[in-house]
Amino acid sequence: MDNKKRMAEGKIYDPNDSAIIEDQNGCLELLYDFNATRPSEFEKRQELMKKMFGAIGENCYIEPPFHANWAGRHVFMGDNVYANFNLTLVDDGNIYIGNRVLFAPNVVVATPNHPINAELRNKSYQYNKDVHIGDNVWIGSGAIIVPGVTIGNNCVIGAGSVVVKDIPDNSVAVGNPCRVIREIGEHDKEFFYKNEKIDWENLD
């Protein structure tokens, strides 16, 4: 059984295959180096991210510590992405992140899953389903995004949410399980918090 091929195809595979482990360990060495950087070593972090990620756009910033099964090898990130402390990308499968995405602290995005069948789980088998996050998305603190989910453009995901189903464009979604509570509309062009107005004239 070619476990690396099965892994890439989203089929059930053995993640403890020696070829997979060897490849993964090389990625994790880069992740270790990234998390060991000093706050002043901005350029070094940028260079390491270019080596770590499958693709990474311009002006991206990840605040250490950062956690990822493959150090971001299977993560494809657009421009102007910001991630606060303790972003966890369980990137055994692919994670696609659009432009201008904000991750609050302690967000988890997971692609791997384990079969319901206990016999297969006992042999450590797993499978991976890709996650897609659109442009202009803000994901609140402690949110969890499970395998196979797509979050549309311009969405806000509330803190502590567990996203188990796709979220359509232009939605505010919260809860466990995460549900859409309203669309983003004209009100949001006028108010930034409850009834506090946006003073557009004083903003660049």
C-alpha cells in the first residue's frame, strides 16, 4: 500500500508509514526553528515561513507559538494573513486560506479524521479532508474548524465556535455547532460595535 499516495488522495492510510514519518520530521525541524525565533528576528521568520508553507503570500504574519503537523507544507495562504498566538493547523490534508484572513488566539483548523470503525482506529488509520477559508474572514478566539469545511468570503466566526458545516459568504456565524445568525449588511457599514458608529472621516 502506497500510504503517501493514499494520504494525498484523501483515502484511509497509515500515518505511521516510515516514509511519511521521515518526511514529516524534516518539516517539524523547520517548525521548531520558527518557534525558537526571537521577537526581533522578523526577517528570519519570513524566510522560514517561505520554506515551511506550501504557498504563502505577501505581508503574512504568524505570532509564535505556531503548531502544525507538517509545519504548513499542506497550507496554501494568500496575502495579508494575520495569526495570533497558538494557531494550530493540523495540515495532514490541504488547508486553503484566502487573502486578508485574521486568526484570533487559539484557533484550530483540522483536516485529519479517524474512521468510526474501531478496528481501523486501533491500527492508527486516518484520512484527511481539505478545509477552505475564503477572503476577508475573521475567526474568533478558540474556534475549531473540522475536516472538510468551507468558510465563504467576508465571514466572521464567533469565539469558541465549532464549525462542522459549510458557512456561506457574508455571514456572522457562532456557536457549537456553529450556525449562521445573520448576514453582514448595510448596518455594518455604519456601526462597529452595537450602536457605536464608525467615524469614517477620521480613518485612513
